[in-house]
Amino acid sequence: MAETLPPPRLLPSGDSAVTVEFSRTIDDAANERVLALDKALAAASIEGISETIPTYRSLLVHYDPGKIGFDALGEKLLAIAGQKLPPTTKARRWRIPVAYGGEHGIDLEDVAKALNTTPDDIVSRHVGGDYRVAMIGFTPGWSYLSGLDKSLHMSRRQSPRLFTPAGTISIGGVQAGIQCLAAPSGWHLLGRTPVRTYQLHRNPTFLTEPGDRVTFFAIDHKTFEELDRAAEAGEIVAERVDA
Amino acid sequence: MSRLVVTSIGPASSVQDGGRHGAQRYGLTVSGAMDRLALAAANTLVGNEPFAAAVEVGPFGATFTARDGAVRVAIAGAPRNADVAGKPVAMDTSVTLKDGEPLTLGFARGGAFTYLAIEGAIKGEPVFGSLAVNARAGLGSPYPRPLEAGDEFTVDAASGAPELRIELPKPASGPIRVVLGPQDDEFDDANKALFLDSEWKISATSDRMGYRLEGPAIKHLHGHNIVSDGTVNGSIQVPGNGAPIALMMDRGTSGGYPKIATVITADVGRLAQTSAGTGFRFKAVTMAEAQDEARKFQQLIRTLPDRLRSSDTIELNIEALSDANVAGYAVSAMDAGTWQVAAEP
């Protein structure tokens, strides 16, 4: 990191939240700064901050205007964001099993055709990626990943699907994703994981955190069924590797 | 313990409270009451914490019946005819249902959401500190879905406390106030002016997730795709078709459309209670003014207990009568010592 970092922009999100924006585009360095600020704010425990929401390029900070005003909070945020914050690279890593193709990854063949290669090659490029959870949003546990192999970048589907199943592993644009609940999606479906990133009565309820590292490994469809039953019963079924 | 049985209920009615905070970073929607002041007023009337869980009754009618003992309740929010076993009940008052007595609520006349608070509050199993229903994620307790006829709540037996009414300040009228941003720089001055100077109507396709606004199309400077970032209650995003959507309590935690402005906290409930098809305008205020209003709103919620009055003191509220008349309703004084909106014109 450079000694003096360009200050983020403070964008008002109403009277009780402020968006601290580091970049307008998807940018790993900006995401790193978002996660570092998020961590630093948790440690600083500033009076009035109630909740922070990291995204690819910005940190949304919810606060109580009865406890701290926009200007006073803004000064504190800029001061902390301007410091050389410790990198968040010492994250934990999740190894996520994926059943690729077939009924679990209905777009795998089309993606291979579009990129002029074989489904196996697409799987090996996807498995070969070293990903980071850049943000979680849209629906509970939906983990947006950075780190997708450049050769897999492709625009989203022309018409989004109204239903894609729970556990969908997909790619869209420059992003990769782990989807927890069934949801509409315009991304390309490569496979499914039995891992629940969100499961209400499990401890922990949410598996992934922004900043976590992720790698995938391929499993056959029979193993998927076994792990899916175990996951349904509350097992995590992802392998945790601490860096 | 008594029971309160949902004898009949329309769509868009559910258990709501102050919302599910602290897990938006995991994509968990906040939910909670669309009109926080009305929720707090109803709860205050029956001695509950302001944001305790209550029934949010949607625009249609509903009937609740006390079983296995008396149940004390209160109603506040969107005005509607209400009666207990045929005897009229005014908005913003508490009332005790004797065993077997039904409370009947008519259609909302203006606004959408009326809150039925129950003495001792609705009981259930909180998830992230909240019983609020989030139907999309299957969360909420005791029913993780909108209410249906036949549902029931196990509640405290009525305390026998004297009935109360609450004197709420005259609701603000005039434009819905906003703070511009976070992405107002995605729009040129002409389109910002178009947003602020036009009359808007809420589309009938709106729901707890978002209010779709009907009016002129707002054009973006650089297209409608931004990299997803966080949303708040009252974020006004502008999708590709130029028709703004005000994000409400069941919003997704992040979104990828530019947000031109954000409704101030003090006016989110007022926007929530704006009827579909009613024309209204927005007005930009400074951050200082918005935060001042937010603090006043907090103060109002904190001091609601000071606004409780005995419901048997007969004071005809001229201001309320005149407001109701301004709103286009015929109003007549009732023998109960309160006023009551007359039948539909």
C-alpha cells in the first residue's frame, strides 16, 4: 500500500447512514480497503455506529444521528480510512465442494461452447481460482466472490431466470458466486454445492464472512447427495483451512 | 393466558416489530414496521416497549377475537372504522376485548398500515432479536409468513388497566423530504430537478420491499448499472426504465441501481402511509435539517408515554376533526366522547 492513500468519498445515504466509497468499479485493492476499514471500525467501536455493510467498493456505515452527526462521524471515518491499515489477508479459507454440470450446472455446456472449449476445461479453470468473499448481499448468505479467472469473464444472460436453486455456483461478468437460497438470477449456472452459507438453526448461522478466502473442489453427483443430507442435518460440509 | 384469534384478515398483514438489525452484512433483510411511529404509539397505549412485536394490518379489513379470557389491545396508524362487538373504537386508543368479543377493523381510509398492539406484546422466538416477518426468507415468529384466518396468538390476560388514548402531534403535511445521494452525481441537474419538481404517485404494484413511483422517466448520465452497494430504508433507486423505486423495509441489503436520494427517517413512515394513486412531491433538505428531524423523531418516540390520556376525558379534538375534514372525510362527534370517521362518502 502506498504511504498516502487517496481519501474515500463520503456519500450521504440519508440522515442515518453514510457510504464510504473507495472506488466506482470492482477493484480488489478497493475491496481490500473496504474490509480493512470495516475491521478497523469494529475495533475502534465509535459511539453511534450501529452496523456496517461491506460491499465490493464501499462500506455502508449505519449510525444514530442522536449520538453522532454526519460531520463528526465523517472526520473520524476519513481519519481511520487514511491510516495504513493492516491488510486482512490472514483470513480463513473455505474449501467448497461443487457438483458441476448436468442437472446441477445447466449452463456448463453452453459456457464451454461460448468460450470455445470443453466443460472439463471450464471446471478446471473455475476450480483453479483463488477467490475472496468481496461482499454478501441480495439474499441471506449470497457470497459475491472476486478472483474469477479472466478467461471466464462473460456477460450475464440476456434474460435472467426467475428461479435458480439453492446452493447454485455461478459466474456473471467478472464475478463468481455462492448462492444459498433459491432466487432469481441472470448468472451462468456451473454447478451446485451442498454447503449452506446460511442455515437458520445452525451455529454459525452464517458460514462466510466478507474477506474469507474460498476455493472450490469437484465432487460427483452421488457425493453431492450424501453431503446434501449431512448439510440438511446441520453439518457444515465445507472444509475450513486457516491461513 | 388468553388467546387472540385472527378470525378474518386480508393480504399484506403480518407480525412486525422494530426490525432485524445487525446481520445486513450477511444479506439479511431488516424488515420491521412500515410506520414506526404508529407501531410505537399502539405499543405505548398498552404499556409495551415502543418497538415490541404487533400486528401490522394491511389496507384491507380484519377481525380478531378474544378467547379463554379478556385481551387488551390498542390500534394506531392508518385510520379505519373499528368496533368491538358493534361498539365503535377510535384510532389511537386502547380497548379491552372480553372473552369471545371480536374487534373488527374496516378498510384503511388513507394510508395502508394500522398496528394492533397487544398488552404484553406478541410472543415468539426471535431471530436476530426480532419476530418481524420476512416472508421471502421464511423468517418471523410465531408465523413466518403473512397472517391467515385461523392463526392465533397466546397472549397475556388483560390487566384491567384503565383505557387510554394517545395524543399524537398533527402529522406533517407537504412534500416527503429527502437528502440527495448517495449517487445523485449519476444524474444531471435537469434530471435531479425533474425528480424534485414533479408530482409522483405510488404504483399499485408496490409492496413492503419497495414503492414504485409513477411520474416522468428520470434519465441517468452514465447508464443504470453501478457496482452493487448498500441500501437503507428510504433509498430511492432509479432502474433502467427511469421509474424510481423507494426501497422499504423488506428491501435487499444491496442493490446495483443508482440511488438519486434517500427519504429522511422522520418521513419514511409518512411515505409508507401514502396511498397508491395519491399525488405527492419530494423536497431536498440539508443533512443538518434531516438529522435535526431525525433527533426530533427519536425524542417523539421516547416521550410517547407523556402523551397518554385517560380515554374517558371528553375532549373533542378540533384539530383532528379539521384534519380529517381536510383529508376529505366526513366526521361526526360520537357519544363515546371521541370522534369517529363516518361511513364512506
